[in-house]
Amino acid sequence: MSEPRRRLTREDYARGLPDHHDPTAGLLGAPPARSALTLRLVLAAFGLVVCVVFGVLWLRTELPAWPAVLLFVFGAVALVDLAVVARRKLRGEPG
């Protein structure tokens, strides 16, 4: 059996994860891509607010309700993404 995996720290992410290979390393001097978790967090929060507000406003009209339901589904997806990104940032991943 394999031994249990240890919890990764900020230093582990700063050094780079094991078994990670960048095939473009050293080509044209381009730096490796970094994760934009903060931007993703802001965009998910913005999407959640916009979807909920427009969904509620749509329900106040006499139009069919299915677009509002679709907006609420998109809002739920944004909420899940918000939770995933917040967990990754709290865990210490850079970005």
C-alpha cells in the first residue's frame, strides 16, 4: 500500500508541485503561466450577483419564468465556483 499523502503547504506551491512538467520551459524565455484565482473569485462573485438580481427582476415582469430559472441555475454554478476558488485560496495556492 502507498503511504498517506501529506497536506501541501504554500512553500510546496511556490517550489512547484511534484510530477509537474512544463513542456514549454526554456522556450523563448516565456515565464510559466500562473493561476488567476483572484480574478476567477471576483468574476464568480460578479456573476452570482448579476444572475440573482436579473433573475429576481425578471420574475417581477409578466414574461415567462424560464429565463429567470436559467439565471438562477447560472447563479448556482457561480456560487459553486466561488466556493471552490475560495477553498483553493485558503489552502494556499498562489494566484
